[in-house]
Amino acid sequence: MGRSLQIALIVAEALITFLRLIPTFLWLLLNLWHVNYRISRNRKKMIKMLRREGLSENVSIRIAEHMFPKIELSPWKLTSLTGAGKHSERKEEKAHWKAG
């Protein structure tokens, strides 16, 4: 088999793989968009409810953002879905107990 034929087959295989993965990536992006949309709606409802209860707007927004963090997936920074990626800011504490 000639070298140019091998390169053509590798390129064709890469192209076929890429075309097969496009629907998967689109499905993932659509689901992420939908989840963020639902989270933002719940966040807005919670802010309204907390404002009706008498809390200030700043406190209401901070509570709602803590309860419903936005999901962001970025290849440059790893974010946690529960803590909005702020784990590096907290101090490491030694456990007061020992296992085993």
C-alpha cells in the first residue's frame, strides 16, 4: 500500500469519526443549555420569593446563586457543579479524626 493511500485512509477515518461524533456533541450542548435555562428560571423564582419574604436584593441574589449555580464546562478550568469551582480558595484543614 502506498504512503499516500495510507494518509488518505487515515484522513477518511478521522472524517467519518468526526461526523459520527457531531450529533453526540450537539446533544450534549443542547442538554447543557436546557439545564442552565431551567436553573436560571428556578434562580429567578427563588429571588422573587426571597424578596417577598423581606430580604434585600443583594442577599436574595447571593442565596439564589449559591443554591442554583450556573453550570459551565470549560476545558481551561475545571468547575465543580456543586461549588461553582471555588474549591481552590478554601483552606485545607486537617481532619480531627483518623481513619482506621
